[in-house]
Amino acid sequence: MAADGRLVFAAYGNVFSAFARNKEVVHTFKGHKAEIHLLQPFGDHVISVDTDSVLIIWHIYSEEEYLQLPFDKSVFKISAILHPSTYLNKILLGSEQGSLQLWNVKSNKLLYTFAGWKVGVTALQQAPAVDVVAVGLMSGQVIIHNIKFDETLMKFRQDWGPITSISFRTDGHPVMAAGSPCGHIGLWDLEDKKLINQMRNAHSTAIAGLTFLHREPLLVTNGADNALRIWIFDGPAGEGRLLRFRMGHSAPLTRIRYYGQNGQQILSASQDGTLQSFSTVHEKFNKSLGHAIFPSHLTPGLINKKRVKRKGLQNTMSVRLPPVTEFAAEEARESDWDGIVACHQGKLSCSTWNYQRSTIGAHFLRPAGLKTDSTTATAVDITSCGNFAVIGLSSGAVDVYNMQSGIHRGSFGRDQAHKGSVRGVAVDGLNQLTITAGSEGVLKFWNFKNKVLIHSMSLDSSPKLMLLHRDSGILGLALDDFSISVLDIETRKIVREFSGHQGQINDMTFSPDGRWLISASMDCSIRTWDLPSGCLIDSFLLDSAPLNVTMSPTGDFLATSHVDHLGVYLWSNISLYSVVSLRPLPTDYVPSVVMLPGTCQTQDVELSEETVEPSEEMIEYDSPEQLNEQLVTLSLLPESRWKNLLNLDVIKKKNKPKEPPKVPKSAPFFIPTIPGLVPRYAAPEQNNDPQQSKVVNLGILAQKSDFCLKLEEGLVNNKYEAAVNLLKELGPSGIETELRSLSPDCGGSVGIMKSFLKMIGTMLDRKRDFELAQAYLALFLKLHLKMLPSEPVLLEEMTKLSSQLEENWIHLQLLFNQSLCVLNYIKSALL
């Protein structure tokens, strides 16, 4: 990698590209036949060198070759390149043979050859002084050389192997930093010509690059341990302390799981032996819990770090535990004691970790009397209360430990819980049941408190792994025959079976609501199974086999890790922000291949197209007004439109003001006066006629409403849909007015009232708008109950309607009684 003020250049194979804004590929340079290992920006040009020592100068914007210089590898194999300051059009090349060459690339001439120090050159760096260059050698020497006079000014030597990189401070302190293959950094004083400080274990692997920021006391370092660190030099002795860092795992992952209930932290274990936490919100919240260190000279138990230091164990690799293969975490008591327990590859002891303090815990959990080296811990779980850890061993034993004290609290079974190796352990949410799965193909249910076997069942194949969704009591089992079985731990019966994977199932996870089961397999596929319907609803292929899969407790992300990949990949749940079809996939469905995220533009386009395709195939489901003619169907109207029809008079009386508001009488503009000598005002005229009535005769002025007209039409054609729709649009007061106007006293007629009763009968026959029919009929009877018996036509119609209502109600009452009976049985019966 190399960079100038505008672009970042990155070489991969025999090609290198220029990135703008760190994400967009703007130029690609092709022409080398061997792998590129050196890049040097050079104004509007860039210089690249491959392993065959072919040097090519490219014009950046046209991507054309400006000059090509081949070198003989046996005589001068280029190992370092530098553009000395103020040396116009000149570059300095270092070789594995030890000699250096100064070239003018514009005239294509070799200007000078430096004899060197008979040791291969590994690094070249411009010093703050003009004409002075620092040369790093394979022997661990750093030579400060004046290339103008070919004179060596000073020499330094480090005993940590070849010099990997060099940098100078430019903030007024004459200090040089030199990196080494073992991760140490040496700080040299150029005035006193001595070593002033050592930064040991700055990285766990070789220092790939180090650079002092311009005029800042800050050193940026990186290494093959997938870490980027910034060190600040603000101490009195010139030592550097860690200011900031960004780091990931330096080896492929072995296990990932979401931690906590907010869905913002992912715990990950790796083959590098570390346990780290990654934040899905921002990288600044990432943290490393460190390596699991176990002193080999101490008995299992508390780690005495002072004794380790006093013994002089400088090489901590000898006391580090192997990589974590399984772990379980619970945050319930994380502030009181350790909340994470982990199994290690090939080890019997299980380590505990504290997430809040980001350290390894105080206890190593292992059976006291077991001393065989061949027995290892294979499965682990923590109870939901955070008090107990359940550990399964390869010998078939399952033990319980207290997380606070680390004391062994019992074992399941007399000698062992299973005849074969334990493949999975799980404890339910109430600490009542413990479920264990053995490699012999047996699943066992134990009482957690007294360790008594409750139930045992044989499986069709040996289980590979086991996963429990505590909230719903659903247990997922991945078997060695590539199938998945789902059990209900209450009834202890298999409720779902899924098949379709063509390779070993590596991991599974449940959605937070327990409706989906997501499985990852070695056939490079991730499948989503819908548990209620028992169908496959999503499947896609990847270019790398997924090893781990875990879903966020909030359901927004799915996290995966893959074979030979160092990162954790996040997949967004599209169903949270768009309409997604959850129809079962057909049996001949061919899943599409999804590329893992990268920087290539073509991949981004493919991903965007793939996300659009399902929405085009989406079929919107329009729910019919009535699913079946035999089903009683309610209307979609709010309750306020029909529920209070019988109580309208009470509501009006309650809302009626005690006294009507009095409007002040406005005085006339011209006040009338009585004629005469003495001016007097005329008194207002008062209407004292008691004979005049304010009641308007509606029989004379009444005009039939649209509702009455529709009812009259219904008597002829027996269609009442229009009349029902008119009532649906009215409010409670409007409905009462319409029903009141049906009587002959208010402008209606007996025929219209008969038509209304027929309309109610039609609604009951069709079983639609059932609650509206009941409410309208109740209000009709309340308003016209006195005159209905006096009309034989209406009495006959009401008799038919009564029998119809009774028949419908008996049918509904029977269904209600059956449902209540079943519900009471479920609540009271002991299953």
C-alpha cells in the first residue's frame, strides 16, 4: 500500500488500483507479470516493483506506462524504494544483495551505485535532514547515511531480527523508531546515539509499518495481527503509551454470539486465542477481553499474575490457553461476578471471563478428581440467572459449577450422563430442566435441582449441535445426517423436521420471537425456516462457507463468520423496513450466490439488483370482505359508530347544558322614541299570544331521505346493499334520525318499516356486518316498539326475524362454549 495527498494505491497480485475517498476505484494498472511488492507515488506518476525486479513507472491519470526498467534478480533484486527529498526525478533503490542505486527516471540513467554493507536492505526512510537517509538491514542494523557524499554518519543495532520499517520524529525531538519482526519497537536518540526506550510487544506479530505524524508526538503502527495503534509520547522519559487502537482478530473466528439484550455487542472467539467484543453501533466501542492465560506451573484455580512476572515468563505463549471453541454468556450478574464461560480446544478446564472489566475471570472450572489428558470440555451453557454454569465433557459427564465461587455443585447421572461425548447442554429459563445431547444419539431431560433423569429419547442420528430458545421452550437439534429436528421441551416431542442441507450444519440461531430458525452449513448456504408453517422461506449461497451465525435480540441484524475470514459480517433484516414475501420456497428453488461485502463496484451493483428482485415478484394479498359465506363476519367500523346507539338519549341528556347560553340583546342603531313634548323611549314589543305553537308539522314539510328511497327500492328488487352502505357512512345521531323517520308520524310508512326488517334479515342471512345488524335492530325496536304489535304485516316479519336470530345465536353459543371448555382445560390440566 502507498498513498499521496489524493489517492490510495493498493497492490493485489500483479495488479494495483488507485482508490479515491477510500471507497471508489478510479484507476487500475495492469502490466506486471509477477506479484507487486513495492509502490511509490511520484508526483503525477506512480512507481511499482514486482518480485521479478521489474520496475514500471505509470502515469496515474492515463494509466499508461511511462518507463519500464528490468533488473537482474541475481545481481540486484529490489527490496526497498525511496524518493529522496529535493532530489528531482530521482529514486533510490535498495537490494537484497546489499547495494543501493540512485536513478534518474526522467533520463533513464543510473547516477550512482552505493556499495552497501554486504547485508540485504529491508527499509529506506528519508531523515529530516536533506541528503540523509536511514537504511534498515537484514542484520538488524540501521545505518544513517549521507547519500550526497556517500558517508555513514552513525550506526544502530537491534537484536530482534531484520528492520521492517523506520520513521523519524519531526516535532523537535531527534528520535528515530525502528520496527522488528517480533513486534518490538526500538526508539533511538540521534544526538546521544543511544537507545532511549523499547516498546516491547507493541504488536503480537511483525511490525508491518510505523510512521510518526508530521509535527506531532504521535506514532501510528500496524502489524499482521490485524491491529492499528496510535502511540503518544508525552512521558518524561520519552516512552510511548497507547492512545487509540482499532483491532480485529488475527486468525479465523471459531465462535460468535450476540451479548446482552440491546443487540449492540457481538462476542467473538478466534484461533488466535483472544475473546473480543465488536459493537454494531461504532468501532470506538469495540474492546478486547484478551488472551486466556493459564500458568503451567500453577494448579488450576486463581491465576497469580505477580508470580508469573516474578518467574520471568517473558514468552507468554507458553502459558496461553488454546483457542476458544465454545462459550456461553449471560449479563444478569456481570457487575457482581464473571458472566462468560468458555471451552478451549483440547483442554478440560473451562475459563471464566468478565465482560464489564474486560478481563479473564478468577476461576478455571474443571472436575477435581479427573486427571486424564484425553478428556476435553465440549459443551457449555449458563443459566439465565447467571449463577450456574453447566459443562459437558467428551467422556459423557455433565457437571454444574457456581459462577461466583467456582465450586463444583454436582453432576448429572451416577458416573456419566451419556455413553458418548456430550454434543450440547441447555438449561431452560426457570432453572427447572436441563437438556443434554450425546454423540450416541440420545437426548436426555434432567431435573436441574436434584440432577434426576426425567425423560430420555433416541434420535434418528447423532446430534451435531443443540440450541434452545428459552422464551418459547423450543429446542433445535442439528444432526449428523444434515437434517434439523425441532422439539417442544414441555411435551418432549418433535414438532418440526427440516431437511435440505447438503453438508455439515455448522451453527443455528433463532429469531427473537422464535418464529424463524436460521441454519448455516458447509454447503455454503444459509437457510431460514419458518417454524409455524414448517417451510423454508429463504435461502442463499455464499462464496465462503459460513461457520457461525447469530441473530440480534432486536431482530435487526444477522451476524455471520466464514471459513478463513477474519471479520464478522452483518446482514440486515429486510422484513423490518420493507414488504417481504414469506411464502414457502418451491422444491426446485435454486438459491442465488451472494458475494461477501467488498470494495469492488460490480459487487455493489449486483447486491442492489438482487435486493430489488424479490420486491418485483411480490404479490400483494387483498383480504376479501368475507372469507367464507358460512363464517360470521364483523364490519370494520369503529365501535363508536354502533356500540352506543341504544344510549344516545342518555348521552345527550348528560351532555346537555344546564342553562342555554343567553345572547345579549343588541341595541338598535336608532333608538325608537314616543312622539310628544317630553322625549321618551318606546318599550319593546312583547308577543303575549299563548295560542301560537312552535312545533312544526313534519307531516306537511317532510321530504323522504335517500335511505327511505333505497328501502322502497329494496321492496321491489330485494337488494339492500345500497341502504346498508348509507347507514355505514352515518354517525350515531344520523342513524337515530333515519330510523326515527321510518314511522308514519315522521314522514315514513309501514311499507318502509317492513323493508327495514327485511334488510336486517338479509344481513343476518349473509352473515356480514353482524354487529351492525344487531345494533340497528335494537335501536329500531326501542324507537317503534309501541306501534309494531298493532301492524300485522310488521308482526309477521318480526316473527321470521326472531327465529332467524335465535338460530344464529345458538350456533355462535355452541362455538363459544367449545372454545371456553378447551381454554379452561388447558389452564387447569396438568400436561
